[in-house]
Amino acid sequence: MKLRLISWNVNGIRAVYKKGFYDWFITLKPDILCLQETKATADQFPEELKNTANYHSYFAEAQKKGYSGVALFTTLKPKKIETGFGIERFDTEGRIVIAYYDAFVLYNIYFPNGKASKERLQYKMDFYDAFLEHAEKNRKKGNSIVMCGDVNTAHTEIDLARPKENENVSGFLPQERAWIDTFIAKGYTDTFRLFVKEGGHYSWWDYKTKAR
């Protein structure tokens, strides 16, 4: 079975919607669309998008308004949906949608950012571990695992433009990168790096510093 799966951190669905998001969506017609950092509740999503023909939609909302949030739009109806790991401290931030299909389990995750404080960095690392434990439990049951989303960490030096300048910044810390090493060592595949080996390919630019 061939599927087109698209994952995108939109950094606010309402803002990107004004810039032609819906036309992009209905033109590409992905079988599965995973969105992260939607910054919206289900009620705040455009009705046009929620009512797109042949798509089922699922949302995870943060208790804090205008924060975090993930959404799943899928032409294949999942057998089951979960919006958490079953751990309250992680499940209340609207970061998780897990879809159980016949062929695989899909994790649509907006992983935490650890830059704000030591406490948030620890929260991020704990979240990483909770995700991997949850995924491994499903894999041991015989499920194939697909994880997409925003990991909020660059894995290797070719994954960011200025690695030396960021060695002591959350998002490129040794312990964060080591977790991705562990993840891959368990048999998971970085599908982008499976096909693209060279550097110079980026998906995020700091708007505050006008990096783009």
C-alpha cells in the first residue's frame, strides 16, 4: 500500500491558513496530513478545513490557550485515536495524536522545546523517554511504527547551519542528540536522511533574528 504522508509544523494554523494553506492542501491531497504547533483548539480550526470531503480529523489541544497543539487529517479512518501517553504532565500540553491503523501506528508529535529553563530541558528529555517507551510497547505487540512531527533537536552537524555556535544551546545539546542516536539504534529510520545525505537542507529559521 502506497500512502502520501505530509508532516508540517505550521506555527499557527490560523496564520498559515490566510496564506493559501487550504489550496495547498487540496492540491497535494495527502492521504495523511500531520500538523504541529497549530496554536488552536478544534473549534478554532477553519470549518472549511475540518469539513474537507473524504477526510477524518483529530485534534490535541493544550490547556493553555494559543499554545502547542497538533492535528491529524486522514483519508483512512483509524481503528483508535489517543491524544496522550497516559501521563498527565505530558498529555495536557496538546502535543500528541496517536492513530492506530491496520498496517501501522502513527505518532504525530510536537516535542517540547528545552530552551526556556533547565526544568523545561528536563521535561523535554523525560518526554522523549516517555514517547520511546510508548512506541516500543506498540512495536513489541507487532505493530509497525511511523513517527512524524517536530523533534525540536538537530541530530548531526549537517542538520543545522551553524553547529559550533549551537553546541551549548537546547536543540543541539549532546544529551538531546544522543537520544536521537538511541532512537535510531533501536531500528528506527530517519527517512529524510535515508534519501538525502548532504547538508544545506533546513526546515526552520529563527524569525526573531531574521535567519531566513
